[in-house]
Amino acid sequence: MADSPELLKGIVLVRAFALGGIDLVIQARAVFLGMVIYAVGITLSNRAMWRRPGFRKRVLKPIAVWLENDGGEQEGQAEVLHGILALFLMTQTRVTNIPLFILSEVQLQVLASMDLSTCELSLTSIILQYTSFFAFGGSNAISSVDLSNAYNGVSGYSVAAVALLTFCANWAGPIWWVTATLLLMGRKRRDRCRGVRQLQLSSTCFIATTNMFVMLACTLLRTHLFIWTVFSPKYLFALAWCFGQYFCISMTAFKLYMWLWSQ
């Protein structure tokens, strides 16, 4: 909000909160800390804890009711974590991209109403990840990398923090669809972990095949006039998709999801 105050013209209370005397770094850190505490609490909560009447009544009654409405504790935990991640991604992406999350949620509900097989769901997930990347303003050009939210909560230059925030800002759509796909997989009710393994295998085959062809094209066309302006940026983005989106995001989400369902 503080990054684009012109979008809040006329909303006095919101502007007063967003543009108050509190330092923006402190505001961002407070928001991040709240989301981390909430996510850790949801992740570490076990079945016995949720079944304690006193604990649910006094401390987490609204959350407990939400988690038990549909699908039990594990599916509820996954939905809450997905919501927290969506909130974090909204703080990192451009303000003008936030309505796209609403559109993505509509697409998610439509997909949930369809009886998709694991293969169909895997293919749909890959397509929507790449589609959302370009819909959110991304491209295969280095100049398209968005650095406007790379310093949220960072008071000084930090390679790790800035790199992480930059990646989340530019891959907000694909990251959202990874966890959304796991939610769809969880609603199948049967063989969830097996379906996640198949989804992991499909993603592995796709990323390995695409990277192989990208590297082959860059090698064969290494003397081409556009090697530094077209092929080199594409190769860098392919590495970002492989190590950032696939290894760091998808594999972590898959392992966390199977851990939640094994509790």
C-alpha cells in the first residue's frame, strides 16, 4: 500500500494506517513475523492438540472449527498454510497483480469441481504455473525482473534476503499454483501421497526435458548473433525455474504436504 498510495486515494483510514509514522521496514517485518508465527503454529499442531476441548475453546476455536468443516485437520492445515502463503505473495507482487489472485482462486474452484486424474492435474498445474508467470508481468528478459518489493523488511543489503524476496515477487503466480495443486490433490480423498509422488515425477520429467532442450539450443546456437540478448537470458530463467521454482518451492511443498498427511 505504501508503495502505491495513489491506488488508495479517498480511503482515509487505510491511508492513515499505511502512511503513518511507523517505519516501513518495521511494518513489513511485523507482517512477516505474524505470518511466520501463524504458519509454524498451524504446522506443528497435532491431532491431540486440536482435540483438546479447552484449548480449542479458549485459544483456537475459530481455527479449529475451520479445520474441521471439510476434510479434517490435515486438509484444513493445508488450506490455512495456502492462505498464509497467498497473503505473503500479495505483499511481494505488484499491487496491480493482486486482482489476479482472485481470478486464480476462481480457476481453482472450477478445477475443484472437475474430476481430474493425476495426469490431467499435473499437466494443468504446469500450464497454469507458466501462464501465471507471464500474466503477472514476467518474461524471458532480464529487464522484466521486478525489484520494487525486493527490500520489504530489509534495512540493508543482504544477498540471501533480497534474492529470496526478488524470486517470490517475480514467481508469485507459479508459487501460488504449486500449493493450489496440492489442495486439489488433497480433495481426491484416496491415495493422496501416491498422487503427490506422481505429481512430483511429472514435474521432474517436465523440468528435465525443457532444460535439456534449452541447453541444447544454447549450445548449438552459441555463435548466433542473439546468443547474449535472447538465448543467454532464457538460459538464466530456465535455471531459475529449475533451482528456484522446482527444487526450492515445489519439492519443499511436496515434502511438507506428505508430512502433514502422515501425521
